[in-house]
Amino acid sequence: MAQKELKNTPMVSSPSMPDLSSSTLSDFKTPQPPKRRFARFRKLRRSKKETIDPSSDKAETMSLCSISSISSVKSESKRRFKFKNPIHKMTSLASMAFNSPPVRALKRTVSFLDGEAVTPSSKRSNVKIYRSPEVKYRPRQKKSWLETVENSENFDRKEIKRQEAIYELQTTEEALRDDLKIVLDCMYHPLEKILLTREEHETLFSNVATLLPIHDDLISKLELLRNNDGTVDNPGEVVLEWSPQLRALIRYCSNLAKAKELYDNKKQGDPGFSDFLNRCRLSSFSHRLEMWDFLDAPRSILMKYPLLLTQIKDLTSKEHPDMYYLETSLICINEIIRDIDKETGEARCANIKERLYYCYDDETKDCPAVRESSTILFSGILKNMKNRKFEVYLFDKAFVISRPATRSEALRLQVSKEPIPVDKMFVEDLEDGEIRLGGSLRNTLTRESAKFVFRVLHRKRDCLDSFSFQARDEHDKKAWLSALRSAIPSSSKDMPESLV
């Protein structure tokens, strides 16, 4: 009966309904009033018996009608009804849409985010996700010598301490060897091809590649000396024979000043180099250490050799045949360290002199006292009474006050005051509270007194230039006073009474 009424009902065009002139009425369901239509649609949604082929024409027309019905019902009963089932469960139009060729291509493109290759027809090269270098090194030895032997009760207390010192010498060499392998495999060779020019690579790494065979040689020789019970009898003879090879560190250590300057500049100004350093630090092989810690390891371990050899010598009896070799090797290594200190000081002095930029006089491009200097006796950061920081360098023949400045895209040291020759310099210690701080409104109002202050005087023809500096703490102040007084010649330490 209802179907007959529907057939006799004339069709009324509505803007919300699709154009049905080209189809028959039997292919569509006439929309009911809002309540009834919604109930009818919900009943149809819940029915699981009827299955429609998505590829059939009836499925397409049914889907269009359903979407139209949903939009009309939602607009008319937005405040009264709420959908309980999500629309994404509809299998008519959704299944056709998600199986279409454009969507499949989109899926393949999105899969690029998971590290998969792009479509085969693409000519792009595969983008590789960064992975930390797979460097397999054995963990560093943290055992004592007693843990490596079985019958420890056969040795007296003094011999155990002696063997522990010899074992520490060997494990120190093994740790340095591992650090050098990390430098070569993960830093030296990768940066040889990227991020650094040939000159920068030479400045940063110098002759680090030649150091690994040197320390491997000592480790292998100490291993050959080890007896079946785990003891080593005569390490002094091996160390004496090996110690001249340490002269290769003279070139390496004297280059560290330039290497550190380049390292800091590249770390701050080159994003690619900074990212490389960060990735190295976060990798498992680095033990959370910075790259500079590995580059500075040969110098720091060099300073441990006299301590280790002295400890072995003190635990060795005077009648022992190895005593002569231990004493001779100590003399040889200390001589090498003195040569390294001298070369390093001269190289650092030359590097600082190159960075100085004189601006206190337009006609002056250099200072004779600074030019004739060969070493830097002391350096550090000091403040004046206006709370401004200065980088101060005490050369062997001049006292230089400078501030960092950028000139021609390079970090220079701007010298705005004339350098003071040490033979015309006087030093005066000031008590705490003798000078008031300035430079800010707070210090001016409170009249806060300065602590850890000393004064440097420059004697000229008929006057004195005075410079007051504030050290970081009492220890820093004493270090500065000691260095300044030792640099002044004995004939110039007394200030003339006419200038007091």
C-alpha cells in the first residue's frame, strides 16, 4: 500500500536532492521525514545481511543517496540527534576510494617516512637514516692486577703494589690505544672527505696517525715480559728502549693550540661540523666524551709517565737490576716533556701574537717587546673596576691587555692599551675594600668595595699609567702576583721614589 502511494506521489525538485531525471524511481529510496529517515538509515546501517558489490551501479547510486540523506538529516536535526556509529565504517564509497590508484600511490609515498624506498619509477636516490658507527672495541680494563692472577697469596704486600703499578702502566697504554683507534676510525678518516678542507684537517689532527704504532709497540713488549704467574720483572729496560719514540709527540702537542682554536671556531660557526660532533658524542663508542677529549688524550697521558715510573721505582728494591733502567728512563722522559713544553709554549706564543690587533695608535702595527717575546708565562681573564672583562697575557718581555673582537670574519684580540714592557712594569697589591667598584648604577649607589684587586703600573718618562684588575678569587690573585713579580727583572722591581 505504501509503495502505491509513493508511485502516485509527484516528484518535487529540491536543491538538497540529486538530479534523478535520468534514473527510475525503483532504484532509490524516497526520503522520509527527519525522525523516520534517521531511524530508517540507522536500521539499514545495522543490517548485516545485505551485501552490495562495490563495483555495481546500484552500489554507487545507493552510496550517493545515502550521503545525501545523511547531510540532510544532519542539517535538520543537528541539535536533536547524535550519530553513534562513525561514518568510516561504510564500505560502499570508502572501499572504492581507498583502493583507487591515486591513494595507493599516496600510500607508497608516505611509506618513505618509515625509511622505505620511494616508488620504483622515481629517480631519487634512497635517503639513508643516520645510524651511529658500528665500532666494536672491547670495554676498558677496570680490574686490578690481583683480579688477573690466581695465587695472590704467594706475593708479599710490596710486590703486589709494584705489580699493580706496572699493570696500571699497561692499562693506561691500552686505554690510549683505544682512544687513538676511535679518533682514526670515527673522526680522522670521515672528516678527511667531508666538512674540512685539507689545511683544516692537517691543523686539527696533525700527526695523530703516527702515534698509534708507538703505543702498540709498548703494549706488545710489556705483554712479552709477562710471566706465567702474571708478574712482570723488568719493565724499566723496555720503557728505556721505547721512550725515544715519544719525541713524535713534540710536533703533535705544539700544534694543539692552533687545533683548539680551529676546533672552537668550527664548532660555533659551522652547523655541519657541530652536528657531527654532537652525533659522535651521543654514539656508544665515545663514552659521552667530546671530540677534543680524544684529541687531548696523548698530551694528558704523557704527563702520567713520570708519576707511574716514579711509583714503580719507589717500590723496586735498590739491588734490583731494573733500578738503573727505571732511573734512566725517567730522566729521558722528563727531558722529552721539557722539550715538549718549550715547543708548545713557543707555538702558543706565536699563535697569540698573530691574533693581536693593535688599535691604540693608527701608526703602530706592532710592539717591539711583544715581537721579541718567545713564551707566555701566564694568562687569564681579569676585570677592571668597571666590571669589564679582559684577556690578559703575560709574555716573557711584555704585559698585554686585550679584548676579543671580530676582524675580517676572524676572531682577533684587540689591544687598545699600549703593552707594558716587563722592565718598566711595577706591581702593587691592594687590600680588600681599598677600591670601590664602578661601572653600574647599583655599584655607584651602594659603593660596594672590590675584593681580590691588584694594580699594574707602567713607568713612562715622567708619569705612571695605572691599571687596576680584579681576580676571580684569592688563589687567582696570588697566582697573578707571583707570575708578575717573577717576570720583572730584579733591577726594576723597586719603584723610583719620584714616581710614587
